[in-house]
Amino acid sequence: MPKLALFASGNGSNFQAIVDAVNKGQLDAEIPLLICDQKNAYVLERAAKANIEAHTFTFKDYGTKQAFEEAIVSLCQRHDIDYIILAGYMRIIGNTLLEAYQGRIINIHPSLLPSFPGLHAIEQAFEKGVKITGITVHYVDEGVDSGPIIAQAAVDIREDDTIETLTERMHETEHELYPKTIARLLETKGRKICK
Ligand code: GRF
């Protein structure tokens, strides 16, 4: 069974959707680890409820990005992790993680990339007045939201939408797309052995 480490910084609704999909038998994977970088994040409560081991790495406890990521890589390797799944993890992934898990780090972003990368993507699309936005699942590379695209789903922006109503539909779409995309990817690629 492929082993996933989920990385999150906040609410963790995507974390929850992936855990639920595993529990319902819709995603054949194990989730031995949650990696979090914020000690008060709500996702930590979700992990506790789901009986998933959670580790919080506070960046300022480490001198450099390299030292911070080395600690994370070492924990992931101890758990024999195959794929890293970013689910609202608000840090740019550096070389240490990228080299250890080359081609095996996946992210979800709330826009139709390459439009609206970076922070506040839902607001960016709404304010620009585009009529269709959506969700992208992609591989992580050294850039910001720039890696190869794996899957996308469109979300219409309606005349009467507010940021709140649009955000709600965006999240619903994420929760459907992310577990399905991971399941498909694992079926195609199978389990890869860590370096
Ligand atoms: C999602 O919108 C995701 O696309 C983005 O961060 C948000 C995380 O939400 N990368 P949640 O913590 O999973 O609820």
C-alpha cells in the first residue's frame, strides 16, 4: 500500500477529504503522517481524531531552510513515505525536499494554473472578473505553483457570487478532485521506493 505524508498549515479540509476517501475505501493508500508547520493549526485536531501521527516543525527552531527540511525528510524516510501531498501547506518547498522526493510531491491550488499562481488565488480571479476559474492538482517543482499539471476542474463564477459563495464551491470542488486524482495517480504509478 503506498504511504502518503500529508503536509498542511491551517484548517485542513483537504486533509480531511483525503482521510475520508481512504476510510471509505475510495483511495488505496496509508496516511502514516501529518506534517504541520503551525502549532495551533486546526488540522492537528483533525489528525488526532483520525488517529494519524502528527508532527509540528516550527521553522524558527531551525537555523536554515535546509536544516528544517532535513528534519522533515528524515522523519518521512523513517516512515517509508512514498508521496508527499501538500494540502494547504503555506511554505515554498526547497531543494532538500525536492531532491529527496523528486517527482513525488503533489500540490493543490485554487485556480486554473497557469493563471493566478501564488497567494489569494480565489480573490485574484474574482477581482479580475474572469467567468471561469477552478482547481489545479500539480507536481511541485522549484517554482511557485509552476510544476506539471496533473488534473484540473473548472468552477464557474456566477453573476451573484461573492467571495464567500465562490470560496465554498471552490472547496467543494477541491474535496472531490484531490482524493480522486491521487487515487488515479497511485493506480498508474504504483508504489515507488524512497531514496
Ligand atoms: C486550499 O484552497 C488549497 O487549494 C490551498 O490552500 C487551501 C487549504 O485549505 N493550497 P484547507 O486547509 O485544506 O481547508
